Amino acid sequence: MASKAVCWTAAALGGVLLAHSAPAQTKHYGPGVSDHEIIIGQTMPYSGPASTYGTIGKADQAYIAMINAAGGVNGRKIKLISLDDGYSPPKTVEQMRRLVEEDRIFLDFNSLGTPTNTAIQRYLNEHEVPQLFIATGATKWGDPKHFPWTMGWQPTYQTEGRLFAKYLLQTHPTAEIGVLYQNDDYGKDYLKGLKDGLGAAAQ
């Protein structure tokens, strides 16, 4: 599942960078972009309770290395700065501030985690730094009115919950269902999707 998400995300990144990298009439580029390089950043849980998902960051790095080995994007090499946040929101804020204010990234790419991305969403939008292809299925990323610089990527947890409900109704229509869920955005999205999918059966 994670490998498929990485492949799709990497392909989408290529499209974004290609669109941005077309030859320009002037030399006035935004932060993180020069004639020869595009700097992007991300935070990943290479340590801590969600360190298994650090594989996504390593796969991103490998894919970008492949792009660079093939010549980059329109002559520009992509530099990905991937920092460990330990799946800790305060650490995510610290690392993202470094990426934006010191490393001067063009965009935040595929950073993982609902609580961690929540912690940096307002900051990135206030600084007009694209927060793209977030590696979490929370529904909150689809709010362009309030957070125009944020875009999710993977199917939402509510969608997954509805699919689970559909399967249960088809295969075990008379079963009783008990749910244990995290009392946060992640868990509440799944629970809402499940209840929505069960409809009248969720009484």
C-alpha cells in the first residue's frame, strides 16, 4: 500500500516540477528555485512510534535520485531535504521552520502524519509555501477556502471507512460491530466514514 502511494505521489511531483520548470522570460524565481536547482523539503518519522513510515521518505529520495540521474527536470536537479520529526508535532514545527527560513525550500512535499501536518498547516499557508501531496488521508486537507496552499493526496479515511462498511454489509449483513478508534482527527474520520457507509444499519 505504501509503495503504491509513493509511486503515484512521485509521479505527481514530477508533473508539478515540470510545470514550474518551463523556461522563464525573466530570472526572478521564488525561494528554492534557480536555473539549475529546485529545493523541496519534507518531514518524516525516521524515529519514534511511526518510524515504519519513514520508508516513504526513503522511497521519495530514491525516486528523486533517479530523476536527477536522468538529467533532472528541464535541466534542473531536484534537491530533497528530508528531516526527521519523530512523529512529534513540536519537532515538526521546528524542522519545517528550518526548511522554510534557512533552507529556503520551494515547497513541502509528502510530509507524513495528520497531527504533524496540522501543526505546520497554518504556518505554511501564512508564508505561501505549497504544502503538497500530504501523506495522510484526513479530510481537513481539502479546504482551499481557508488553506489554499495545502493539498492532500491519498484517499480520505472517511472514504476508507465507507468502503469497510460496504464490505461488511455485503458479507456480514447481520453482524454486530464494535469499534475502537483514536480520539483525534484520524480516528474520527474513520468512524464517521464507517457510520455513513452503514447508514440505517449504524443505529
